[in-house]
Amino acid sequence: MMGSRGLLIFMIDTCVILAAGEGKRMRPLTTTRSKVMLPLANKPMVEHLIVAARDAGLTNIVLVVGYGERGIREYFGNGEAFGVGIQYATQRDQRGTADALRVVEPFIEGTFVLLNGDMVLNVWDLRVLLSQDTPCMCISKAEHPEDYGTVMVVDGKVMGLEEKSRHPKTNVINAGAYLLDKDIFGKLQSIQPSSRGELELTDAMMEYIKQDVLSTYELAFWMDVRNPWDMLDVNKRLLEGLSSAGEGTLIKPGVVIEGNVVIGNNCVIGPNAYIRGSTSIGDNCHIGHCTEIKNSIIMSGTKVPHFTYIGDSVIGSNCNFGAGTKVANLRHDHTNIKVCGQDTRRTKFGAIVGDNVKFGINCSVNAGTIIGSNVHFAPNTYVSGIIGDDTTIR
């Protein structure tokens, strides 16, 4: 063991990213892909983590995969294209975060960083995390701590953890990022299934809390994706200062692009289209004549050809919007939009649309609508609520 922590920083090169979960709350967007492969600023969300880890000096990446494993492996390969080495550990049954960490033990030799795959961090925080003593839990302050497990901290040490509570005692939350060493694997052996039937990493953290050794680091920047509409906020943040169009993309006359917008490769935009800020458009998309897109994520292969409006929405791959289709994004009373009684905490929210959805001409989609994958709508259809996969509305 070396005496200087500064020298130890350069010995830590391994980052484990938990990317095995299905992401049920994200359906229908995860019907055909892993949650961590959902695009933010036209890159899979886990790619942003890998790049931040690389730039912090963590060039040995271990991805824990399970649901949607093939898509992750095909996209990232051995990591060479991303300037890292990537190894894969497969969690066959998604039985919780502690179970996910168990499968990486053969890949770990010393101290490592552990990250949940459904969040965005910056490189500066990771660099500071590497200078901390193990074990260390990253924390953040949340506007709605009732959505998370909260952390009681005294003098930089974790004194207690509280599972999700309607009335949490603090707004400090567990951010899902840790600096750990091989000692954690011994703690994992005694964990029993929680009330949810899962093996929880936080139960292993309780052992460290009892020993009064679990330190904390408060992240300067942290965002996570819990629900589909959260993608809009994270996408907006990642697009700050960016504006670009990919190779082979044609911007026709009369197109207005306003604010931070990223457009993928081989797209056709216009003529006379209006693309407003905080919008990302994937590869091979067509945004046509007199169409307006605002603060939205349009995934690859989707066509929005003529006289259509889409605002504050997430649209899956290979969809087609018939001419004149409109997606509403605001209630007349300007109150928060709810989905099946769940408050999105957004006054402007359009729709979540799965993959391969086809709209006939002049369809109307109400604010807060969720549309599954492989759904077909007849012309002049009014769409509201939740529409399941593989549905045909005549």
C-alpha cells in the first residue's frame, strides 16, 4: 500500500458500470433496447459515462450487461473506438444491484469506481472522486428526495440510509456512484433479498456504516433518468453549447434552426421546417415541409414529413407521422401534466412514442400520451392515455 494518495490516483484505472437492467419505467422506449442505450444528445446515455470515465483516466471499463446485451456489445465492441478497453460481465437474472456487482469480482484487482448506468456525471467529479479514501459514496441534493434513497451525513461520514419515504428527513440522496475496493465483495456474501425480492447494494453499505468508515463526496453535477420524460431535461443540459448536423445531412431552403440542436447523419431537413432549441434528431430522419419540432428527442429512422408539430416529446425509431399530425404539449389550465396519475412535474410535456409507430394524416395526440411500439393509427384519430404495443386503431 503506498503512503501517498496522490500516487494512488494513477493506479486506479477501472470503472464498473451497471447496465444490465430492463428499465421497465422507460417502456415503451426499452421494448427493443436497454435503458442505457437510449439516446441523449444523439449518443447512448452510457456513452456519456464512458467518455467521462475515460477523460478522468479510467480506461478499463467493465460493463455489467443483461437485458439488451447484444445491442450494447455490438455498439461498443472492445472499446477501442472510444479510447478505452471494455470487458463485459453478464448478469443473467436481474436480481438487484448487489447481484450485479457480484459478477464483476473476477475482473477487479484493486480499487475501482462503480457507477449506475442511467445517470450523467462530469469528468471533474470523477477526478475528485479518485482522490477520496475508500469506501466512498457520492451524494447529491435533490428537489424531490422522496423519489430516492436518502442519506444521513455527519462530518462527511454516512450515518444512515433511508429507503424511499414520502417524508424524507433530508434532501441528500445516494447518487449511485462509489469508490470501492475488493473488500466490498466480502460484504456482498451475507446480503439477503430485500422486501422487493432483490439483493441491494445499499445493504452492503450498511456494514460500512456500522464500522463508521463510509465517507461521502458531494457531486457538483449529477442528473439521472428515472422516467421517460426525464430524458428531455438531461438532453437539454447535454446540448448546451452544441449545434451540429452530421455527414450526408441535407438542410433544404427555408429551414430555421434555433438554439442548441444536434442532427444526425444522412437526414433530410425541410424545406421550410422549424427546428427549435434542445432538440436532437437521430440518423436517417426526415423532417419535412412546414413541420416544427421543439425540445424533443427524435430517434433514428423517423419521418415527420409535412405540416406536423411535435413539442416536448420523445419519439422512438422508424416512426412515421402522417401529414397534419399534431402532438399537444400544454394544458389550458397550465397545471402539471400527469401520466396515469403520475405527476411528470412538467407543465409542458407532449408524448412518449415507441418504435415503428405509424400515424395516418391529421391525427391529434393529447398531452401526456404514451404510445407503445408497433402501433398503427388510422387518419383523423384522436390519441390519448396509454396505448399498448402492437395495437391498431382504425
